[in-house]
Amino acid sequence: MHGQNFFLNQPLAIEKDFLLSLIPNIILGYQQKNFSSAENILQTAQSKIEMQANTAQSFGADVFPVVLDISGPIVKYSSWYYLGTQDIISILRRLDANSSVSGIVLNIDSGGGMVSGTAELTHTIKNLSKPTIAYTGGYMCSAAMDIASGANIRMANPFADLIGSIGTMLSYQDFSKMFEKWGATIYEIYAPQSTEKNSEFRALVSGDQKPYEERLKAMTADFISRMETNLEETLKDDGHVMKGKTYTPQQALSVGLINEIGTLEDALAKF
């Protein structure tokens, strides 16, 4: 099980266009039954790092920077085809303890993803002893922007797609009517003591969005507070940056979401 419904039916820090772009891959994965296991996803990430180390050592380098790819939707646990934040944290801690690693480049191409697990990864990055650079040649939005804010430096390729989208949303799918059309009868019975159990969901189904809006409000306040703290030295709030707006690399530089525009090679050259 890969938790696709868990991803789709919870608060997300994600750019909507990016979310919609994931649906065909999810459908194709189900049809072809070719989702990778968590073990294979982690092994692939570790193999890429080992390859970088072997290449550097073959050229006689005692110390070298490492590139860690963070692409696709941000998920807490490795699933679908994507490395989860919990495994990223484990990899980063090992790299931080490796005396041969001179620095870490987070090569990000993500429109965001799950709120759950993201703040923990950002905190981990911010507290690494190794210097870190968050780089993007594509998307660095929402949860991915949160993660990038923990790095010492943020860079974007001049031809990168979008940066920013600081905010949260809920995308919820209710399949009960479809199941009922197939002949299923759905019962939900709660104990009389459990008046608050699933209260947000029950309100949403009955047409009341306010309980979930309050939950999203608290999550977004936490997100914004973290971004203001992590970016305080560069951030120039244009009145839109904390409201979910996305920016081109040049615009992101002007409002302080990134520090520099350059290539991945430029980022590696800093180490």
C-alpha cells in the first residue's frame, strides 16, 4: 500500500496545477501496478549518493559536495515513486556525520505536497552542521519552499518554473455516492461519547467548511511564521508573498525567496 488516498484527502501545502499534474501518474501506476516499494525508492537515492562519492574519490578528492534530489510530491513516507521526508531526514543526518562531505545541495523540483512531515524536515535541514544550498531548476513551491527555507542559501536556475506558493489547501474526494451507485449501503455510527470524533469531516460532508478552514488557518499561520523566521534576512514582503502567490526566478529574487540565480554547477562550485 502506498497511501495515495492518504495523500489526497488531507491538508496539503501544494500548488494546484502541480497537484492536478500528479493524477495521470497515479492512475497509470494503478493500471500498470508498477509503484516502487519504499525500500527500492530509498535504495535508489542511496545509490545516487554512493555514485557521487565514488566519482569524486576516483578523481582523488578527499572531500566533496553531495546532491540530494527532492522531486515530485512531498510525502512523509517513501511511496509511489518518491522519497519521503522521513527517509530524507535519515539520509541528511548520515551525510552530516560524514567527514568526506563538504556540503549538501538539495536539488528540488516539486510543487509541494503533504503538510505532515514537512516542518520536521525543514527543522532538520536548518540544524545541520554542513553548509546547505536549496537549488531548483523547476518548481520550488509550497511544502518544497518550506523545505528550501531551512537551507543556508537558496538558488534557482534562470529558466526554473515557479517559486513560492506559501499556503495550504484541502483537496478531498468523497466516493460514497459512487459506492452507493454500485449497490453499497454505507453506515457510520458514533458512540454517544464521541461527539468530536471526525467532527471536521462530518461538518464538511454536511456543507460546513468552517471547521476545516480553522484547521488550515492554524497550519498556514505556522507555515508563514516559519518562513518569516527562516527568510528574515532576505524577505521583502510585497503584500502577496505570504498569500500563496508564485513567482518566476527573477521575481522570487526580488522578494527574497531566493538568494541567487545560477546553475546547479554554480551551486556545487560554492563547496
